[in-house]
Amino acid sequence: MSTVLLTLQIILSILLSAAVLMQNKGTGLSETFGGESNVYSTKRGADKVLHIATIVIGVLLLLNTLAFAFVS
């Protein structure tokens, strides 16, 4: 059981990292100090799917971490 949870932990970590890195925000340091930015924008298409996938994978990673802590 512990091996399955550890393998799942590694897979979920890689998927979460990929989902975060694939999100296209476009906010750089120059936009922090007065550059142009889209403060109020709605997520559409692939951006919305990646946003929801990031949340779902993050919750699954949290639940897997808790399960791994109780099993160990």
C-alpha cells in the first residue's frame, strides 16, 4: 500500500508542476511597477481547463499526502 501511495505522490507532483508551468499568466516584474496588465480577465478555453486541473490535482495531492501519513 505504501508503494502505491508513494508512486501516486510522485505522479501527482509531476502533474501539478506541469499544470502550473503550462499556465500562461504573462505577469512579469515590469507589470508590477506600472506596466500594462489585464487585472480583470475571465479564464476561457484551455486556461480555464488548466486552472481547474491545477485545483483538482492539488486537492488529490493533499489527500494522498494525508493518506500516506496515516499509512506510514
